[in-house]
Amino acid sequence: MAQLDINFRRLTPADEPFLWDMLYLAVYVPEGSPLPPRDIIHNPDLARYVDGWGRPGDDGFAALDGDKPIGAVWIRLLNGKNKGYGYVDDETPELSIAVLPEYRGMGIGRTLMRHILESTLPKYWGISLSVSRENPAVQLYESCGFKTVADDPTTLIMAVRG
Ligand SMILES: CC(C)(COP(=O)(O)OP(=O)(O)OC[C@H]1O[C@@H](n2cnc3c(N)ncnc32)[C@H](O)[C@@H]1OP(=O)(O)O)[C@@H](O)C(=O)NCCC(=O)NCCS
């Protein structure tokens, strides 16, 4: 197989359609379970992570194979009446991440995490996220310094301090 040449760049408002695709991939489905319908992402609890992408405070990175976006990590402040699943406090943005299935396990997710944490963490008290306990992404987050700050039987809220 030809050597992959993956590049990374900052997200722009023009990336919103791709972020909807990434949001769908970020919805955790236990192995062997059927995929949810695509329009699940328009449920307001999920749509708030992407809708109107590019507003002040939104930030993130895309991974690209040539010109083709193949993964993204992004943060958004979700507070007040717009709290997300990973809400910690009004000053802590929430992180989302996904990589296309055929590009997983090659270090792209870890590199995306490094980009976003190096560039945005100094600006915030911290960054948080919500993740299913069973999702192997938990190991990635732990190795990036995230710690569990709240939990329930199925889900963890994790945060890393700035
Ligand atoms: C989570 C995700 C973004 C990781 O991206 P990736 O490019 O595959 O990650 P990397 O190759 O950089 O691996 C980083 C770490 O992820 C963990 N990991 C992620 N998925 C894994 C899996 N299916 N099995 C085992 N480990 C996994 C490992 O700890 C790995 O560490 P290692 O490099 O020491 O083995 C990707 O698996 C994905 O898109 N998953 C679906 C979307 C999702 O669940 N997003 C998170 C929602 S909270």
C-alpha cells in the first residue's frame, strides 16, 4: 500500500457539512448493534455540537488525505440552555472527535488530539467530553490526560485541565 500522506489544518466554517458526517460517526454504537438512522444527528441534543459551525469560540482541526477530509476534532462551548452531554461548567468547551473507519488505528486520532490540546488548552480552564464507558476512545482520552469527573452506568464525563 502506498505510504499515506496525512496533513492537518484548522477547521473553517466551510467544514460544517463534513462535521455533520463526523458527528454521525461519533455517535457510539456498541459492536454488533445496528447503526442508528442518519437523521439522529438532527436531534437537538446532538445538532448543537455542529449547527452553525464557525461561531466565536468554535475551534478544531481536520485531518486530510490529499484534499479529502478523513477526520476531525473540534471544541465548542455549550452552556446555559445549550448544555451538552459533557457539560462541566459554563467556561469549559466540549470536545468531539471522529476518524473515517478505514483510517482508524494509524495514529490520526492521537495526532488530532495533540493539535487541539496544544493549541486550545492554554486558553481554557479545561476541556471536557462525554464518552460511552465501552468506547475504546476512553483509552485515548486517558492517555491525553483526561480524567473522569462524573459518571453514570453507561457514560463518563471526562475533563483535562488547562
Ligand atoms: C476514537 C477515534 C477518533 C480514534 O482515532 P484513531 O485514528 O483510530 O486513533 P489512533 O490510531 O490515534 O489511536 C489512538 C488510541 O485510541 C485508542 N483506540 C481507539 N479506538 C480503538 C479501538 N477500536 N480499539 C483499540 N483501541 C482504540 C487506543 O488507545 C489507541 O492508542 P494506541 O495508539 O496506544 O494503540 C476513532 O476510533 C473513531 O473515529 N471512533 C469512532 C468515533 C468515536 O467514538 N468518537 C469518540 C466519541 S466520544
